[in-house]
Amino acid sequence: MRNRDCNQGKKLLRCIAAFEETHKPLPGISSAAARWTLAEQMVESIRRNEYIAVIRSRGCSTLRRDPDSPIFDPLRAAILDAESGDLDEAFWLTFLFVHFGKHRRSGYRLIQDVYGGLGGVRWSWPKISADPFRFRQWLGRNEAGIKGRGGMFGNHRKYQSLSAWKPKGTGEAIESYVKWVVARGGHERLISGIEGKYGGDRQRAFHDLYLRMNAIVSFGRTARFDFLTMVGKLGLANIEPPYAYMQGATGPLMGARLLFGFPSLSAGAAEQEVIALEKCLKVGMQVMEDSLCNWQKSPSQFVPFRG
């Protein structure tokens, strides 16, 4: 661990100790190894969040927007589109990034093949929003070819189906998202309306969007959380999560139960415990959610997790 990271880890440990003194002990990190491992996972999560800020601050090649280019990157493409004023395309690329994910071996191959239309028609926002059913027809004709090129879903979406027609498959997921946004006048009108509704309260705006996105097929708790936190980090909307959204969670809830020492802790109770701890740590709810999920996989030895 770099000196800067080590110092941050020690600072987090001091905050955790202060929490235990003023609130309650944390049985899950009674050992020094578990305590330091949790701090390392938090530092790792903080660095992942900072990475988006770093790439936003740097210029990048326009080839990042080209799905036929070997250096295509949907997040950098979204940044470029946002900078040029095309918020619809920026949101659309962010949605595709979350829906497909980035696979450890095949990278963004799956997004490239779908978004780039296998080198043919590019399924840009104007194209797909005009006729999402046509996209499903295209996907149905080309599903086998896409699979044959070796692109795979990322870790958070590893059980997602590429199918154009199966219930909760990619075709239905994408069509439901497109129709949801179009019915609200586009991304910019949707976001500005919700931001205005809450007068700049970032957390209430996030929660409103989180609840509204239950209309998106196959976008459950994790996908909605990942999408909206990324939208916030990319600066596409002025939002941040008020909760770790334990209801419906698996890894984060298991982490909270382990940390607080209650194997049967309810999602609602876990949410309140995490909120109290975050107030001492001041790392943000995405870091809490991510680090608890990763920490519980290996509580006494740091293992970096991706996806």
C-alpha cells in the first residue's frame, strides 16, 4: 500500500475507534487483521471513486467514442459527449456500461459489438430512441454472432441474458429503459425536473431516481445503485446516495451483519447502522456499500475485487 493510502487507512481506523467509543463495538473487526482489511477495502473503494474524477480532468482521444476502435471506452466516451453537450448520448453510454459491465478478460467487447452494431449501424441514442423495437429485431438476428466474438458480461451482470426476446433479457431491458426516458422527454428534462423538485438536495434526488428506475427491466437494486452513482460521479446529474440500499442487497448486507455482529440483522436495521458509521467515517455511501461487500468475501486478508 502506498504511503498516501496507508495514511488514509490509519485515519479510517482512528475514526472507527472513535465510533466504537461513542456508539458500540464492532465485533466483526475485533482482530487487528480484520480491522486493517476493512480499512484497506475502504481505501480501495475511495480510489475507485477518485479514478472517475481523474479521467474527467484529463483530455482523451476522440477514438474513445468509436466502438470500432481498440481503445473504445464507454465512460470516457460519455465524458466527451457530456462535454460537447450531448447528455442523451452520455447517459445512454453510461447505461450500456452498467448493463453490460466490463469483463476482466474481454473488456468492453460486448458493449462495442452491440453499441457499434457489429461494425454496421451504430445504435446511438437518436437511432435507438426512434425505434427500440427495431434494435431488438437486430439483436435477435445477430445474437449468435455477438456471442461468437467472445464478449462477456461484467461481474455485477454475470447472470444477465443477451437475448433479444427472453423475459428480462437485454432486448427487454434496453427497450424498457429507452421508453422510460423518452416518455419523460429525454434525459435532460428528466434530470432537471427531479433536481428542481428537490432544490438541489442531491440525496433526495438520488433516492427519487432510484425508486423511479424500478420500471427498468432487469435493473434491480445493484444495477440501479451502480448506474446512479456513476451518473453522479460523471457529473451528469447532481446526485449522491443517501443510503447503502440494504433492502435487496446480498454482499453489502452480509458485510454489515458480519461487521456489527448480528447474523440475522434486518436490512432496515443494517441501513441505520451503516448510516451511523458513515457519519463518523465521512467516506460516502458508495464507499460503504462497496467496501462492506468486498470485505465480507475475505474479512481477514485484503483481496482486491473488481466488477
